Amino acid sequence: MGRIGKVLAESMHIEDEITAATKFDDLDLDSLDVFQVIIDVEDEFDIELPDTLFNTVGELAEYIDANRVRCYR
């Protein structure tokens, strides 16, 4: 899953493969873990994430792709 997968794996010490279809619910993250993931993703991609919940890693990736393009146009 590229950079997003790397950030998640490093943040949460996840050893399983992370794909676009990986559901955040399946990662068994508590509220503090989720907060840390948000901070790490925002720092890595220089983006502010909305309060919207993403169901899958792929949804998060699509949001980042769509919104980073707008920032650099």
C-alpha cells in the first residue's frame, strides 16, 4: 500500500500486509491509536484530514490523492 501502509505499519507496529481493502476496524486500533495514526498521516503527507471516518485504507489513500493534488496546483 505504499507510503500509507508504511506509516500505518510503523505507527502501530503492524506486521500484517496492509492493502487498499484493509478495514480500519480490522486493525483493532483503540482511540489513542487512531489519534496517533491521524497525526502520523497528516505529518507524512502534509495534509489535514477531515473528521470523516474512513472505512478502508483505500478510502484514505483516495482522499489523500484527491486533496494533495488540489494543494499543489
